[in-house]
Amino acid sequence: MNGENKQGDNFNEERKRINRNAIISVIVAAVFIITFFIGYFVRGVTDTEAARKLNEVLELARNYGVYAEKYTSDELAEIFVNVVLKEDKYAKYYSPQEYAKILEEDKGRYSGVGIGLSENAEGKAVSVVKVYLNSSAYKKGVLAGDTLVAGKFKGETEYTDFSSYVENYNEGKSPEETISVLSVVNDFFAGVKVGDEVELKVRRGDEILEFTLLKDNYTVSYVEYKDNGTYYYFSTEEDEITGEKEFKGREPETDAEKIANSIPALDDDTAYIKLYEFEGDAAAQFASALEFMNTREKTKLILDLRNNGGGLINVMLDIASYIVNNDGAENISIVKVREKSTDDFDADNHYSTSANKFAGWLTDISVIANTGTASASECLIGALSDYGDRDMYKGASFNIDDRLILTEHHQARGYFCTYGKGIMQTTYKLKSGGALKLTTARIFWPLTWRDVQDCGIWQYNPDNCVGDEKAIARANAVLH
């Protein structure tokens, strides 16, 4: 939308006065922009014969395309992706700054107070949809589902009520001039520097709670462990002398952290591990959690993948190496990947990591998932399913009909299932320092060639389709 608004500045005064031509003018401008920017991407990603021929045409756009002069390269990139690549809903351009941040986050390094936010459908409230382990928000007890009410910088005397501020600002303004609550909240946090504290009021049910949060640099913990006697989460810490990473389980340090405590109802032989994302040091943290599970003499695992939207395939492959086995084989196919340009059934196998890491003492697994369980999570469930015959593959026993617990009914599909993302994206670094993410392949389960795109993983057993509040109890029950 920003690009379209700016396009009006490209026309002379006469055209500005002819409002009925505005739409045509925008389309004309878009054509110049698209033509110009195809070359921007093509030169950065590849140097094919087609690209060289296209560049001959692009010289005209560069020399005589008056519209392109009004945009930065990053603005042109967004327009290109939104217009030309609109059929690929996962296509995205990252500016050099955005891409650098993504690379840091892929390593698990974040900067902030530790919350992910989302605006409701009416645009009148902002809620916490995610709290990052090891962050200030997590340690202070902020929970997903909390609604932000007001905030102030540490030391200020009065809170800014976010909804009231937006309501007053928007009064009497046209739709084009109004602002959203989410934009105000984002601007509020953008004004916070590392080391600063903010005070927040949140609504949780009928209560208004107050929190003081520190914006800090932190390494995300992706793994939580619980059994019937303890609770840990696993973090990455560097040795101050050697700089080497250590993956340590951390007990709750405060009462607020004990909100997510042990699960007394679990059987004595069972542990629960929550895996949030396939990013950063998640694989090493997961390995630490399994080691701790072994010291606790637990042999059965409840793996919670609810709202785990995926991540990096290499992290997923590493995690799979610990819980999927093929009779001791060092390398086994975890997922098949077929380039979208290929129509036959040839596919590249993506294997578990080179050394067989399977935890031999692990006998049984159940999995909890929902409609937010996607991509790499669905791949992992697929590998567990294909190799879940313990007698044949000498691994941990898992069967979708018996051991997969689903907690959400997909309204459009009419059944309980996971998200259904059976395609893979590749991010290409551009010469500018930015990057372009494109959908490049379809993915299939390793032995059965199952494709979950747009259908998800469903459950025929109604007993295993339950609400969130009953999910852990049901996952425990199917293991015994």
C-alpha cells in the first residue's frame, strides 16, 4: 500500500487533477516497477541466459522509468514480491538489516522483553501470543493469552492506555489516516533500548496484572522438560573462559517461573518435553533434555509440538536423530524433498545426522499437536510414524492412530488435524546483502511418501481428539 500511495507523486499536475485515471496510473507505474525489479532479483540470485536477455530490456526501465526513481531498492523489493510473486504466499524479501536480524534469530539470539504480539480481528486489542523462554517476560510470569492494556517507561508517572490512545487519535479521521493498536504498541517497544525497563499492565481473565520487564539480549530456550517431580528448561550458556557452549537445564529461579511446573499426574516412567521451534540451539537443548530424562529413569516420552510452526530443516534432522531409529543404521531418510519443477517421483532424501544418536532406552512416544503444528513439526511426526514399528526398526514405538493427540478442529476442513504445510522454502542471499525467500520444493514422508500440503495430519480416533486441557492426560494414558 505504501508503494501505491507514493506512485501518485510520479504524475504531473494535470494527471493529479484527473481522479478517474488514478487506478490506470497505478497499474502503469506497477508495470515499470515490476520490470525494473525483476532484474534486481535476477542479477542477485542467478546469471542465466534468460537473465542476461531480460537485462537488455531492463536498461530502458533504468534510464527512462521515472517511477523507479521514487523508491528505495527495499521498497521496490516489497512491491515486486507482493505483485509478481503473490501466488507464493511464503515469498518474502528481507532488507539487509532484516536479513542480518534473521540470521541472529536463527542462532537463537534475540533482543527484547520476550513476547510475540497479535492484534484481534477488530483491531482494538493486542494480545500476547508467545512468550520466549529465558526472556524477561517469561521469568516475570507473562503468559500467552494476556492482553496488553497499558504501558510506560520506567520512571514515568502515568501509563499510556493503548486502546484509549488509539480511539482518541482516530476520532474524526478518515480510514486512511487512522492507526491501529498494534502499531502503537510496536512504536512503544521500539522506543525501548537494551538495558531499559518498561512497566506493563495486562488483562488476564478478570484481573489486571502489572509487570516490570527488562529489554535485554538473551539466548532463547526452545525446550521445556517436565515429569511428575520436577521442571526444567534448557538454555545455552557460554563458558566465560573458553567461550564454549554448554547446554544446561535450569530449574525455576522465582515463583513466577514455577507457573509452568511439574505434572504430578504423569506416570513414574513418563516425561514431557515441549519443543517450541526448530531454530538455533534447539537440537542441542533437546539432547540435554533427553539426557536429563534418562537420569530421571524415564523411558516414555510425551512430545508436545503444539504451535510449533517449524524452522530449519537441519535442526529438525538433528532432533530426529535422537528419537527415530532404523535398526541401528547410521543414516536414515527423515524426509523426501522434490523440487517444484520436477513432476516425477524422483526426490532427494534428507537424512538423519551422520552418527546414530538414537536414545536406545527410549521405548515409547506420544505426540500432542494442533492446527499450529506445521512444516518441520509435521515432518518429524511423519518420520516417527514411518519408523514407529518398534519390532521392525528397533526404535521408539509410535502410531498416529494410537499415539497422536490432536487438540484443534480445523473449521474449514471439518476435522481435527495439524496445519498442513508440505512445501519448503529456500532463502537466497542477494548481492545487496538482503535476501529473497521462495517456495522451492514439496516435501514427503520418508517411507510412505505421504504429502500433508493443505490437508494436514488428521486423526481417525475420536478418543485422541481432545481439548488442550485434557491433552497431556490423554497423551499419558495412551502410553500405558
